[in-house]
Amino acid sequence: MPRSTAHRATAHRTTALAATALTALGPLLLGLWAAGPARAHGAPTDPVSRVYACSPDGGAPSRSTACRAAVAANGGPFTAWDNLRVANVDGRDRRTVPDGQLCSGGLPAYRGLDLARADWPSTRLTPGGTLRMTYVSTIPHTGTFRLYLTKPGYDPGKPLTWDDLPERPFAEVRDPVLRDGAYRVTAKLPADRTGRQVLYTIWQNSSTPDTYYACSDVVFPEAGEEREAVRPSSTPTADRTAERSFAGPSASATPTADVAAAGADGTGSAPAAAEPASTPVAEASGAGSGPSAPLVAGGAAAVLALTGGAALVVRLRRH
């Protein structure tokens, strides 16, 4: 066979093999690329939220009795702890998220978080004191945090319902700055809570259609107990391992957002006007492990692989 003919035959076979490889790997690489630039993700790590405490990244709290029960009820671990979000809620939280499913946001992938029990990993707080929340996030986005605290007399042995929360949040924080991988929010706590309560956080994005939900179990001193003058630490079942993986300013750092308090009793002004019917509850993405930000690197690699493969095919066809 003449040399030029053999060369063309070899180039043709190489091109065919490259095309076959791209065809086989293309969907996988494109899937990684599509997952890479995901929308913002996050959850409270202090006071520790149920979804973070019971995740593989939650440290000692993840081995608590409550977390083991939650994982069992869930049918799998809470690896995507930063992805508890529902799309297109538009402030219609009470119409979108069913009673008894507030901690899961109504998402089946997080149903274990709705268990009614009094031994969830928790954080001690002081009535009337200052709440300093660390809300870890992977991508900066604008939006409003609304903070609720269950009413006096809340029973942790019963499923959490909207009636357990005041109509209005005790604080709202708009567009805080993401620094060192977290939002840091301060607010004055209601002064009339005792015992075990739930701090319910709603983060409604304004730069995406998503709303995030989180339950953080907190404990206030019972009547007659000595109240500490400084911010107490977590209870033994929820140590501060929630923050150890996220370096940044200490809890005493200057707040990065303005807080609009709605009244220490959580009542505030009248609720907003009626909204149109809510959209269906979105399905959560339970795939992957840990925060979703690392997928960006996978996406970039996928783009480079596809580009390089296409360039190879073009070069081979020219020979």
C-alpha cells in the first residue's frame, strides 16, 4: 500500500476512535459541566441545623441517636446538606410547604428531618440575647433571610407546623455579604422563650427562583436557671464542629448586613396580602457528596476534555 494511502487510512481510524470516545463520554462530561455552575447552596452551621448536624460533615452530632434515626427514616445520608431548596415559592411558604414537613421543605429526599423528637443536636441560646448565625454558602447571591422562633409552649414531641411559628419573623436580613464561605447574621432574640425551641430559617433568593429552609434546634434556660452573661456554647450533643471546616471571622466580627427586627415577640406587623396559588414543591437533588461547589471544577474539566477532543478530531482530519 502506498505510504500516502496508509497514512490516510491510519488518520481515518484515529479519527473514528476519537469520535467514538467523544460519543460515549459526551453525555457524562456534559452532565458534569451542567452541574458545575449550580445556583447558590447553603445551610446554617451555627446554630447548627438538623441537615448539617446529621450530614457526613456534621462531626460528633451526626452520630447522635436523633441523627441516626433521621438517616434511617430518610433512607440515606444527608450528603447534599446544602441543597434543601424549593423553586418558585415567591414568598408563599405557608402554601407551599405542608404542615409537619417544615424541616424538610416538603422534599422527600429530606423527610428524615421532620421526625418529632426532643433530642435533636441543639445549641444553647440566651433569651433576649444576640443571635449570631453562621450560614455557610457556596456561591454568593442576593436574597432575604427571615428568622422565626417557635412560640412559647412549643412541644418538640409533635410535628412542627406553621401554627407553631409566629406570623411574622423576629428578624429579617437583606442581601448580606458572603465572606469566607459564609453569611454572618446578627439579630436580637425574643426574651420570652424557655426550654427547647426551633429556630426556623427561610432564605429567599432574589437572584435565583429558589428558597431554602432550615431547622436549628435551640435550648433556652428554663425559668429560674442562671443565665450566662456571655454567649453559651452548644449542648453536649451538638458541639461546635459545625464551624470547624469553614475558616472566617469569629462570632464577634462586625455584622455584614443590616437587620430589620420585627419585634421581640415575633408578632410585628400584619402579614402581607394574599398571594396566588403556590407552585408544586420542587424535587431535591440528593446526588453527590457534600457541598455542590466542587462540581464547578468537574464542569471545567469536562469543558476542557470536550474542547480538546474536538480539536484532536479537527487536526486528524487535516492530515
